[in-house]
Amino acid sequence: MEADHIHALIERVIKKQPTMKICTPWDWQQLIRSTGATVFEMLLDDFRNFEALYSGTSHSKETDSR
């Protein structure tokens, strides 16, 4: 899988640079960029609030109880 490949690359970079400290999300971005992977920076507005979906009525499948 693609995700396994990316994770393996990240782990290799971490092993090669043991002095690198990762303290912030920006540090993770820089580390992942150094593997050649594309990093998409997400802002707070990129995340959605789905609370309204849970507060409404449930849309469950009706079953015939015969």
C-alpha cells in the first residue's frame, strides 16, 4: 500500500537523523517533505464540524417484524 511505503520512508529518515527533534506539526511537515512526499498543510478551516449530523433524528433502516 502507498501509506505503508510513505511510513517506511519516514521511519528511515528518522533513523538517519537521530538528532532531529520533532516538537511541532511544522517539524513533521519538514521531515515528511525531506522524503520526497507531497505535504498538504491543513488549516483549522479545513476541518468540518459534523456535530449537527449526530444531534438530528436517526435514519435507521426499517425492518419488517413479521
